[in-house]
Amino acid sequence: MNINALKQYKNVDLNVAVENATPHELVSMMFKGALEALAKAKGAIERNDIQLRTQQINKTTEIIVNLKGTLNFEQGGEIAENLDALYDYMIRTLMQANRENSGEKVAEVAELASEIFQGWAGIPPEEHHKSSFVE
């Protein structure tokens, strides 16, 4: 199969998934994308692939910025504020990781993202519409 055709197929599949996803599922998809990009960034650092490292760290940073944008401070209160501060820390740490070519800093952000994602995934389905700290 042609590589470009496969990429197009995956993009169409992703677009359909995004269009049909609930807000809870969209946040889950963003976390999965961030964790995948962080794994690729860590591998790129190990191989000294500066271009891929930068690309994947930038991708992760963009996802985290988008996650920050979903926070609902009016309804989310302290949880939203804490997530906002944690996301800021993650972004600063990723900038350091990129500057210093640091796999340790990438791993730190991956661990934080994984913990948040596990908490998010643990929300029971009947509570998904009540996730008041995201819009």
C-alpha cells in the first residue's frame, strides 16, 4: 500500500473520530497524542535526532496549550487552577528539555501527563458530562 494513501486514510479516520467524540473523549485523545509525542521525543534524544526531538516536543507543547485552553475556571475552581499551573510547569520543562537535549526532563513531563491521563480515564462514564473543570 502506498504510504501517502495510508497517511490519508489515518487522517480521515482521525477526523471522523474527533468529529464524533465527546469532550471527555477529546481530552483523552489529546493526552494519548501527547504521550505518544513524548515517547518519540525521548527516542529522538537517545538517537541524537535533533529535528525529530524538536518536532515532537513542539507537538506536545501545542497539545498542552490546547489542554490549558479547555480549562473552565468558573466551574472547575481549585482543580482547574492546579491543572493550569501544572500545565505551565510542563511547558517550561519541555522548553528546558529541548534546549538541554534532556531525556530526563521529557520523562518527567511524560510521567506527569500519564498521571493526569490516568485520573482522567478513571472518571466513570456517568460522570463525563459533569467534568466541570473543562469546557
